[in-house]
Amino acid sequence: MRRRSDSGFFGIALLLGVLVVSMIGAISVRHYTRYTLPEMQSIDDPAGPPWPRIPSGLRRPSAIQIGDTLAVSVKNNDDLTGEFVVDDGGDVHLPLLGPQPVAGRTVEAASAQLAAALAQGYLVDPHVAVTIVRSPARTIFVLGIVKSPGAVVTRDELSLANVLTLAGGVAPAASGTVLVTRLTDRVADVPTPVNDAHAQTLMFDLSSDGGVTLRDGDTIYVRAAGMIVVIGGVVNQGPYVFEPGMTVAQAIALSGGLREGGTTRGLRISRFVNGVRKDISAQPATMLTPGDVLRVRARMFSLEPVGWP
């Protein structure tokens, strides 16, 4: 009797052991892995950064240029007051005075210079004010991801592509379109904000509109292209520049393709929808949008696809 009971006990114990081992194996195979991407912390907005902020202090250069027309006002002396053109030598010619070199100087410095010259035997304590009323020089502000953002000053008529070249060119991650803001009532002395109520807003495609002529005082905004992020079962996880028309399959290829164990089954996209991230299923032919985070599964032991909770 004891031998039969012992045999039955050992049989039951063996069966339970097999079941436990099977369950452990199944749990191991179906292990769920969470993927993290530290690089995401450096991407404030994967959908693309906002239009570049205007740096404080960026203004139209105030230096007098050759060809500028200066309004010179001498207090209580109408004979010396008037408009004068800066000649090719950089000089301005006022009555009583010989040529006065003013090109390259600010209007404040030119005012002090002319007052000092008039005080040399002509007037007692002269007060002179100089302003630039017309100038052949054009100032165009360039902001965003270019090598040398700031003010581009030229006497030539320039196209959009010319100005961006003078600013050092756009970065490889630049968007294919740029925004140009232009004041409708006056020429800008400082960059014109995108949301300025008095500005005309123009959008240009660099691939086709690069030859458009810009105006004095225009502000060019060069924005970064939108980004997508690929994580999971690919060779090179990380952020990539979004290209219009990009599909999931193209994003996987851009990230080096599937790594060992990677699969296109169970693809997921984390996407901004009305400002809120949503998790949606995807197929290789699914079109991506800027800001998408594509998650690619990787098999564990080449049996079951790894998923995400």
C-alpha cells in the first residue's frame, strides 16, 4: 500500500514540476520589454521646434553707408540744414566745411564730428543732428538654423537663395520651407515677429522659390524639419529628420533596417493627436507624420514577438 501511494505521490510531483517549468518558459518567452531613449530628452518637440526666437539687441546696422542720404539739422541755422548724399569716397559735403568722412560711423558719431568741425571758427556751440533718410543698402534679417544668423547688409538686389548663402547656408536638418515676414507700412529696423499684426507673412519652398527677390527689412525664418524617432528592433535607434511622404518601411530602412530578431509584426506609433500623444497600430506602408515615435518589436529567442505593456 505504501509503495503504491509513494508511486502516486511521485507521479503527481513530477507532473507539477513539468507544469511549473513550462509556465516559467512561457513567461520568459513572452517577456515584455520597455524601451527608453535618453536622446529624446534633448528633443523639446519631436514635431519640430517653434519658429526661432528673435535674439535681443538684433537691429538694422546704424552705420552710415556710401550712397546714403543724410538729413543734417543745425540748430538755429537753416543755411547749413538740409539733405546731403555720402559720396563714393565716404564723405559728406556741407556748406562752409570741406569733405567730412562719415561712412562707417554711426549717426551719433557723425553728428558729434560735424558739430566739432563747425565749432572750429564757424559757429559757437553748434548743435547738429544727423539721420539717415534714404539708403541704397538693404538689410535682411536671417533667423533659425543657418550658420551665421543675424543681419545681412547689401547694396545689391538679392534672392532668397543668395541671402541664405550669405548667412552661411541652411543646416542639413532644415525644413524645405522658410517663412518671410515683411512689414507693410514701413521698413523694419529690427526683425519682424511671425505674429506681427502689421506684417505680411510669406511661405517659400526652397526647392522651387529660391530665386524670389527679397525686400529691405524682410525677416527670414529657417525652421528645423520635423523629426521622427525609431526605437526597438532596429539597428540604429534614434531621431531622424522627417521627409514628406515617409512611410514606416522607409523609417526602418533609414535606421539601418531590422536587427536580429526584429519584426514588422505589431508595429506601433506614438503620435500627437490634438496635442495629446496616442498609441496607434501601424503597417510598413503607414505614412508617418512629424513627431511620430515608431516602435519596432524584437523577438525573444526568435519565438514570440516582444511587446509593450
